[in-house]
Amino acid sequence: MPPRHDDQWIGGAWTASDAEGRLVVTDPSTEQALATVPAGSVRDADLAVRAAAGAFERWAGTPPRERAALLRRVVEAMEVRADRFADVITAEVGAPARMARQTHVGLSLGMAAHCVETAASYAFEQRVGHSLVVREAAGVAACITPWNTPLLLTVQKILPALAAGCTVVHKPSEITPLHARLLAEAIAEADLPPGVFNMVVGTGPTVGTALVTHPLVDVVSLTGSTRAGREVSALGADRIKRVHLELGGKNASLVLDDADLAAAVAATVDQMLFNTGQTCLQWSRLLVPRDRQDEAVRLAGQAMDGYVTGDPRDPATDLGPLVSADAHARVTEYIRRGTEEGGARLVRGGAGRPAGLTTGYYVQPTIFADVDPLTTIGQEEIFGPVLSVIPYDDEDEAVRIVNGTRYGLHGAVWSGDGARAERVARRFRSGLVDVNGGQFNPAAPFGGFKQSGIGRECGTAGLEAFLETKSMQLPQGGGQVVGPRLRSTAAAGPADTERNDG
């Protein structure tokens, strides 16, 4: 029998859930149960929010450097558990072991440390003329995270929220909750005050809705699908909650006519295949000059030949399974539609498992050529290892294609002329653009345009997402001002000088 977990992390203790239903956590490589967890109830969510609300005043009033010192202990406790985190992520996500350790966990630890140091050096107060401008914690934060890179995207939310002085209720994806239990264990070891951090496993319609609509929740931060973002926005609007959304992407890698085609295509394929294509940042569209499309397709196929699909626990494996049966069915359906509409050519892969893999949610890395940018596979986020190669005739057409989706999260541009690449990158309607292979920067703002989201994470912007701004007007020259002086234009603000007092 798989391990059975019956509790949630609430108020500084593992607390029995009253949920009647159970969720089965499945290993996507074997299709076998890893564990069962409580399905989560409205009561679980309410207890967690009330614990967070009860802890808020004390935590928000803790000096920022003291909060940072406590959060460094969280990072240290995570570091001690690095191998366990990697094993859990391989088991519940299907991430190959090497990738789980180096990227899923390694990048998460780096991000966590960076969040803490950003907060430790942040100016929470500053003088602006005779005003003291104070940045203070926004309140109780509900952080709702997905399954694809679960530890990284959790750290990216909860560490800035805690560093800002917010108290947190975390709802991990019900597909991958085991890493979140391990994270709660690390936070418990760091000895944060009870209620500062809480974790409730459950489904979106039950626990997610209960958190978003709870009157004591002040901020909602969601990473998920655009559909989920719409639902959370609508639920949060009723109480005018602050809502931050990091949603989907249909990202383009644009290879200009003067670029090193081989290098650009190899980098695009590598990025596209990361996590078996299950990332919102994936470059799923490769735009190339029309007269070089055949060459680009050949190079992409050669690049894919170097990747091994198989057991994620095998050190030789580069690509594991998709995360679930539903994910496998969804990606397979997109591949089927790609072969049936718009004249696209299937040049590699296709529906069905790779040869020799009869168990597990595996899918073949797939390439389509001659993709019409307005077809389904040219417009919709597939979330699997499927590359759409789109030919273009000139730079202006290429930029129109890049910007011609409802998304605007990530992109890339490649050119032999750095100035040209930067100029074209400025034309992208995307929150992030990599220029000639520029690397991810955790200090830079992360987020999207259009239906890819609202708000930014990472760096200072990620901290400020959980802060409110207060202006305290202080007496000038040591004097005292009693009441408004409506007729004194010298002391009036813009609204006062424009009003008609007659």
C-alpha cells in the first residue's frame, strides 16, 4: 500500500483534515500510486487562513532583517533536503533525475537565497520631501502553484511573500503535493512563528476557491493556466482583492536571416524539450526564413536525435513522461489536430508512445513544418514536446507572427548583429525576451503581457508584489498643522488647487 497522509500544515503543526475524499499521487513513469493525500476541505482552507491572519501582525511587525535571518534558515533546511527534493520531483513530476537535481532543485535553492538577500537589502522606508513613504506587508497571501516545476514556482512566490512580512497559505497542485509536504517540513525546522506559513492540499474548485474568496485573504498569487487565471480574477474581483497571475505562453524563437541557424535551432530544441515541454516558457514556435525552413527542420531533427526518452531514474535519460494521463491525452490530441488541419507537415514523432515504452505517460518528441500561424498548433499552448516550425518572408511578417497570439510571456531572437537582435526584441509584446541566448536572470522581473498574466515575480518586483505603500505626511520645519487648509494654495495638493471653493 502507498503511504497515506491525512494532515495539512496549519498553524505550525500537522493538523488532521476533515476532508472525506482522497487524492492519489501517481508516478507518471510507472502509472503506480506513490501516496494518497487528503482532498482538502473548505474547513481546512478556513483554518489555514485564520491561522495566517492571527500570525500576521506579529510577523509583519518583525524587522525585515530579522525576517530575512529566519528565512535563511529555511533555505539552509531546504539545502539539507536537496537530494530528497530531487527524488520526490522525479517521482511525482517524472523529471529525469539529473534535471531534477540540477535544475528543479538547484535553481530553486538559488532563487530562494536570492529572494532572501533581495529583501535583506530592500529599502522599506524612504523620505520623499516631507513625507515618509513606507512599504509594508499587504496581508495574508494565498499562493497557488502548479505541478510542472513545482518547487521553483513555489519558492518564487512564498519566499518573497514571507520576506515582505505577509503570512502565507500555500495550495500546491493536487497532482504534485509531496514536494510541498517536504517544504513544510523544512519551514517547520526553521522555526518560523506558528501560522506564518500554512499548506493545504486540495483541488482548485474546493480549496482554491475557498482561499480566493476568503474575506481574510488580501493577496492571491496564482501560477497556472489562462482558464484558471480568468476564474481567479472573477472570484477575486468581488472583494477587490489584489490578484497576481502568471499564466500560459505560446512562445516564439525567431531566427533572423543573418543568424547562426545551427546554433539557434539547437538552442531552441534544447529549451523546448526541457521538462518534456511542460513549461510556460517553452519556445514551441520556431520562426525561420522561408528559404531556410528545410535546413532548419533537418537541424531540429538532428538535435532531437541526441535526447534519450525513458525511465526518469536512469542517469542517461533526458526526457521523462508527461505528468499524467490527462496531460498525455491532451498532447496526443494536439498532435492529431496538427496532422489534420492547416496543411502542416508532420516530419518527426507523432501520436503514440516512443518505441519500447508501453507503460507510463510518454510521448514522442514531435516536429511540424509549414505550420500556419493561425492554426491550433500555431496558436494554443500544447505543454508537451511539440515544435511548430513556421516560415516567414521578411522581418516585419516575422514580428507580426511572434505577436499574433493571445499570449505574451517569453520569446527569443537570434541574429549575427547584436544591435539588430535587440531592436527586434523591443518589438516583441512579451514580458521576457532572450537575445542571442541570454541567460535567465533571477533579479529581473518575470511575467507576461496580454493573457500571459498580470504582475511580475522575481527580484525586487517579486517582493513588491506583496507590499502596500503608505505615505505619512510629516510636519514641516518642526511645526504642527491642525486640520486641512483649503484656501491656502501654498499648502494645497493638486486636487485642492483645482477645486472651486466659491
